[in-house]
Amino acid sequence: MIPPTHKHKMNIVYCIDAVYNLSGTDIVTIAKANALASIPGNRVWVITAGNPRSLMYRLKNVSVTDLGIRYYEHDSEGLLRAIIDLQKTRKLHKQKLTEFLENVMPDIVISSGVLTKIFLPTLKISSNPVFIRELHADRHYNRDSSKGLIRKLISIYGEWYDFHWKIHAYDKVVVLTERERTGTWKKWDKLEVMPNPITHWTGLLSDGKAKIAVTAGRLAPMKNFSGLINIWSKVVQRHPDWVLQIWGTGDMQKELENQIEQMNMNEYVHLKGYTTEMGEAMSKGSMMVLTSLSESFSLVTLEAMSVGIPTVVYKCPGGIRYLVKDGVTGYLVPLNDEDAFVERVCTLIENDELRKTMGQAALCESEQYKIEKITQRWMELFQDLLDKKRAKKKI
């Protein structure tokens, strides 16, 4: 896939919590691990803490190991028991992970989850690897999304403990957008910006003629599909020949089904379920709509761009505002302004040429997110960090 431009064969290890629910982090980690493993000379491992329901069949040339660590088993037995159990479990996790890393002698070790983020760079590994921390959410995500005073205070303390102390042990911290480096992190010199790739480039393109809007994601409160259904009920008052397809599964399935039924929207809103062929589903639509209340870096938006359709999205916290160029590749709508969202959707419905022009602009913009290009950037970063760390050790 990518010509080997690096100097050395690399042993690369991803440390994640688990891979079983197809979250954005899961999908991206799988795609990057596969792409890196396809480069001649590389060996790649994905190490999970506890993975009772695995999707590891998606990893093709990647070695997979589950350490069998079971966090949170005693959380229901009281706060004190939960704290004691967490410390014991973390100690066991550190021990098993150290033994594993000593065996594979990695050059690069990446923390992509939550469970290893605090202790990973403190591990003493004789190969002297580069330790990298990936951040998949806005710096203040936990604080801002916490409800209630106690939870918010806990989040503030956790943020201080992590970001003002523990994170500094990493050789590099990778964020998704330039805004994070120049904004919330105030140009901290250990930061690198690396966007997520389009994980599955189909080559399929929409002709922009179908009277279908598409969206996708977990059926969960943060995705705000309930709000999107409200919006669509107003859209079809003006354009009853258009339908909305919602792809995904989740805990809100029944609630959304009931909402659609109560609003007499069965003809206009279709819950399509889960698919592994999101690109194909997107290519059959003429626009993508997304009403998430927060998006770290929207994969579904990238997939929509890659099939040449415009997007209408809320300008919510996170990286989505840097994917969509307002008025060029789609529209950014003020958060929770349903009426403005309706107007933007109807503008695209009523103007075939505008949909086509914006879709072409989105397709061109998506080229920079092809996984081949992003993977090459990762390899260049790995080599640079490795050279610097090994040179420093020799001094």
C-alpha cells in the first residue's frame, strides 16, 4: 500500500481497552493497525485489557492479544471496594503489559484507550520505545458532559490529574485538529496534529439525484437523533417526497421507534440498522445530516464527503467544524437551532446544482484524509520520534 520510506523495521503496539462496540476509536484503530501492518518490515500488535466480545476478525495482518484484565467488576459493592479493586486491577494490568512488551521489544507504543493512559509511559521496557498518547475527544469533554455537581468536580480533578501531571511523561501527544493545538492546549510543544483517516474508501459516488438524506451513528443521546427526527418532520412538510435514513444500532432504538410512530413519520424516517458498508449506503443518498451534540472527529462525515455529497451538521464541540467548510462542502448550523437546520436542508433540496457543486467540493476535500496519506504521516512521525529518542539515549 505504502512504499517503505522509513529506515528501520518497526514493532508497533496499540494499547486499547477493547474492540467490540464499533465506536469511532475502535474503527479507526483497526484501520490504522491494518494499514501500518501492510507496510513491509512492520509488525503490529493490538493489545486489549479485557475483550469479552471481540471484533478482532477485522484485523488482517495484525497480532492480537487480550490480557484478560477485568476492570469494574466490584463497582456495585460500594465506593471503597471499587477504589481498592481499581488499584489491584491496575497493578495487574501494568505487570502483564510490561511482560508482554518486554517479549515483543516494541519501537512504538500507543495508548488509544482509557485504561492505560495514566501509567503506560512509566513502564520500564528495555527496548526504550517511544510512547504516544492519542486523544480522541476534546480536552474538556468529560468536564463539559458531566451532569451534577459531584460528577463535574470529579471530572475537573481527573482532568487536572491527567493533563497537568501524568500526560507529560509521553514522548508525544496526538490530537485530531489544529484548533486543539492552538486553542485548548495553548501550543504545548509535545502536541502533534493527526486527523483520522477515511477508514474505508469505496470509490462509489452519489449521483445526487435520490431524494434521500442519510446519517449514521450509535443510537445514543449524544447523537441527538431525536432532535433530527423533529427536524425532519418540518422538512417533509415542505418536501414530502424526501426520506431520512438513519444507520446504526444502540440503546435508544425503541425510544426512537416510538417517536417515529407517535409523530406519524414511518413513511419519512427509516431506522436502517447496522451495516459494514457505510460508504455504499452513503452513496445512495444525496446529502448527509448530523445533529450530534458533540463529535470528536466525525467518521460518518468523512465517509459522506468521500462519496461526493454535501453535509448539514450542527457546529458542536469537537472537530466536525474543521471537516465541514460552511457554504462550500456543506453547512454548519448553530447548535440546537432546529429551524436553521431545516432551512439549510431545504436549501439543498431545492437547488440541485448547489447540491452537486457542494458534493464535488466535499469529494475534493476528502482526498487529504485517505488512509494511505494519513498512514505515511504516522510513519514519518514514528521515525522522527524514534531517531530523537535513540539519539538522546546515546548522549
